[in-house]
Amino acid sequence: MPTTRLNITLPTPIVDDIKALFGQRGLSQFLEEAAREKLAEVKKKAYKGLIEGYSATAQETKEVLKKFDSAVTEQRDV
């Protein structure tokens, strides 16, 4: 996967804790994993809102489609 080099600023105690647990080379991996988890959480919340919106209108959509059932039959006079 292509990568992009960033220059970011974090509080020193946070960086020190990450380095102590994961080593200098583990810093990027830790930040990547944390970003993926947070991004997944944000996307899930956004999609949840969309799903709730679609679910709220589902019954209304079903009722509208029922009105068309009588107009659509296998034998039509054309």
C-alpha cells in the first residue's frame, strides 16, 4: 500500500509511552492502527445514521409499492 510521510506534533509523554511499549519503530505502526480504529468508528456512526434514515422510511416505501402491485400484473392489455 502506498504511504505518505507526515510531520505531526504530539505531546511528549504520549510519544514516550508509545515508544516505551512498542519501540521507536513501532510508533508508526501504533499510530496507523489507532487511526484505522478511529476511522472505522467514525464511519460506523455515519453509516448507522444512514441506515436509521432508510429504516425510518422503509414502511412508507412498502406502502407506496403496494399501490403499484395492482397496476403490475403478468397479463396486461397492451
